[in-house]
Amino acid sequence: MLIYLPIAEVAVNALLLLGLGGVVGVLSGLFGVGGGFLITPLLFFIGIPPGVAVATGSNQVVASSVSGVLAHLKRKSVDIPMGMVLLVGGVAGAGAGIFAFNWLQALGQIDLVVQLSYVLFLGFIGLLMAQEGVRAWRRARRPGGPRAKRHQHHWVHNLPLKMKFRASGLYISVIPPVAVGFIVGVLAAIMGVGGGFIMVPAMIYLLGMPTKVVIGTSLFQVIFVSAFTTMAHAITNQSVDVVLALLLILGGVVGAQIGTRLSGRLKAEQLRILLAALVLAVAAKLALDLLLTPAELYSLHTTVLR
Amino acid sequence: MIRLLALMLLLGALPARAETVVAGLSLDEIGITARFDGSEVLIYGAVRRDAPEPDGPPLHVIVTLEGPSGAVTIRKKNREAGIWINTEKVGVAATPSYYAVASTAPLAEILDPAEDVRQRISVPLAVRAFSGPLEVEDARPFTEALLRIRAAEGQYSLAEGAVTLVEGTLFRADFRLPANLVEGDYKTRIFLLRGGIVIDAHRAALPVHKVGIERMIFVLSRQNPLVYGLLSLFIAVAAGWAASAAFRFLRP
């Protein structure tokens, strides 16, 4: 069933889009990532112009995050104060990121920077999570072994502006979460994603938040960061395709619900290893694209003139 | 002397002017709706003669269909420090988004190369890129890449022998427009040829535009981007909430 997309100006199979949204939605609910890092490359692959794919991807991320966060709110696994603090940094970072994006675009190397940052960040985070997940999994299988201390006291805990985050069981300065939010915001805007896949490990490893509240809190702040990005794209380059978004969203919101339900059944260690495998797979694919000789050395970039 | 010769040649060619083309299109316009998945266009016509068909080289027909032009940047990847990155580019100010040629016989047999240059009929000449200031030494491989990529995507095509000419009078050509059409005015040209020279030509326009909801969405996104963006966000939030509510209802 072909459908013509008014902004992308291509006809694609509606069922394919629903399925794509669904798969990404399941991942989004399962891992607390908005799915932008998957949906955007997948849309390129089915022939959606890159600009439209990036902008529409961020709109779809809003929907799957809302759907996921509502399920998490019901389970009380969202740390709203922490989310707000992250968001302050996140919106500022996204603003700075859009500025950097335009600057890199003027230099003509935005594609390369985006691809390289995908490979570097996804590769690094994937390896980190895989290593940690495997270690935790081994520990869980051999009870009685030494357990790592969860709260390590170091310089981060001596910063001023301390705040109590009840749901996370943390009493820390707001400076590290704002900084994390900012950096993720910058990367999110440059890479055209919500940033959950960077946010989730940053919350676990840098802020020391319990895995249980990390996903809900990440989804909570991703809603606002990707809503900001969607508006920025709609206003500056009119590349949000609402029909494309609607189809992805219909598949995505249902998928996100299924994913959230699944995440309640899987163990945290299994979840981490699965996400690590997924992140590494995407990084490997992108790295191969950079390293292997492409079949077609030339590419066409059309500028819409009307 | 040369001018006189040219004039004489022109006068010599005049009797052939007695053959003119009358043509029509199966559609007045193409409306792109949500269910649009390409369109068939039939271009048909007849040769009108004031006198019996002259002797000499046989009559041939070439029909072209051309989409609106746009700017294209052709980039080339090179290996730098082990990775493939875009290093060279050629900007093309205007090249048709779609171009199809159909003819009664192979172009090499029925079209004089000089005439092709004049009328810009064959694909490479019709899409001949107006390059800006050159940033590379040789732009030819870039232009070839443009032709190759667009041909592979079905945007540029040449169908030799696809025009059927009945009794030397009636002809028809079928074009299949792809689903990823660019909006704008499409132009058709019909050429009558004898001995490689165009003896008559006919032009017609075929407007292609979005209609109905497709048009509404497109216009809103351009004229009121703030409202459009808010609408997109509203749909996203509402859909997210609705799915959550529906699942709560289904599995209490």
C-alpha cells in the first residue's frame, strides 16, 4: 500500500513505515532510548531525503517517549526533579548544538562529523555497557562474589548547589546533571537524535542513578529535547513530514507499550547486554560504511528551489 | 556566400514544412494525492499534410517529457586517512528533475547530431549541466555520475522504438511517471523528423501539483511553520497518550 508523503515528496509503502515505527518503538520502550539513532539511518535507507528523515525522526521520538514515559510514570520509575535538571542543560545544549550544526554545514563536512560521532559514541558506549553488563551478569550467576560499591564518594560530591533526588536516592550537586544534559543536548542536535542512548549510560555511570529510574527519567527529558528539535526543524527548514511522522508514530507508540511491558520482565543485566549489542551493531555498520570502498563514489544532493 | 548557401538549404527544406504535427495528451494535469503511486501519460497525435506524403527519407517521431529544473550538488568521495569522505563537489545550477525521450527508432539513425545540439533532444544534451565556477579540474565524470545515478533511479530515460507510428500518420508514446515526482510544470515536445532534421515541433505543458490534503499539509508547512510544528507535536503527544491509555484499558 503506497502512500505519497507531502514533504518528503516520495511514495513509500505505508505498512513498511508502520513496521519500522513498531520495531523502533519496542526498542524505545525496552531501553529508554527515543530510537532516533535507529530511525534516522533506517529512513535514509528506504529513500527518504536526509533532511526530512532527521526532522521527522525527532517528531516520532516525541511520540514514543510520551507513550513510554506514561507507562513509567504509572510504575513510579521517573525521577521528575532529576529530569527537569537534566532538561535545563539539555535545551541549552541543543541550542548550542544547532549552532554548531549550521557552522559545520557551512564547512561542508556535516555528514562526516555526524557519521564519525555516531561511530565513536556508539562504539565507546556500546563497549562500556557490554563490559559492565557481562560483569554484572557473571556476578548475578555467582552469588557471594564481591559486589561493587554503588556509591563512590569522590570530588563530584563536594560541589555546591546540592539537591535531593528522592526517586534516585541521591543527594548530589545539580552541576553534574546540568553538564551531562548540556553535552547530550549538543550531541543530540548535531546527530539528529533524542540522545537517550548517550543519556542512559551517562546517568548510570556518571551520576550513579539506579537503573530502575534511569529509563523513565531519560524518556522524560528526551520528550522535551526532541520537541525542541522538531520545532527548530519545522521553523528553520520546513522538513518535518507530518504524514511520515504519523505512520511511524502509529507503529511506534504501540511498539513502545510492548517494549515497556517487556522491560519489566527482563533483568537489568540482560537489558544492558542487549542494548550494548544493538548499539555496537549500529556502530559497526556505520564504521564499515566509512571504511569500505563505496559502490558509487558520487552522490547527488538536491537543493529544493521553488 | 555561406549565408546564401544556408538560405538555399533552408528554402530547399521548406516543402517539407507541408507536414505539421497535431497532438494531444491523455491528461490535462496530474494531481498528486495521498494514494499517488506514479502516473501513466499517453501522448498521441497525427501528422497533417497539405500534399501527399513526399518521397525521400522516412518520417520519424521523437517525443520528450521534461520535469521542472532544480539545483544539484554532485559530490565525490575520496579516501582520506583510511576513511571515505566527500572531498570534491560540482554544483549544477539547473538540471531537469525528470527527462524521458521516446522515439520511433534509435536516435543515432534518425537524429542528426547537429540538430540534437540545436534542439537539445537526447538525454545528455537536455540535462546538460550549467556549471557554476568549477572547483575541480575535470567536471565530466561528475556530469556522467549525474546521468548514471538519475538513470538508475528512473528519472532519466531513453526508450528508442517506444513511439509507434501507424501508416506514417498516427503516433502514440506512453510515459510512466515515477511516484517520487517533483511538483511543477512538465513540458512535452514532439518532433517530426525527416533525414535527421526536425521538420516540425509541437510543445505542450502538463502541470503536476499536489491536491487535497497533500496540498493543505504542504502549504501549511511553508506558510505557517510555527503552527505546523505545533500540530506535529500535538499529534505526537496525543498519539503517545492514546496508545498508553489504550494499553491500560486493554490490560488493567
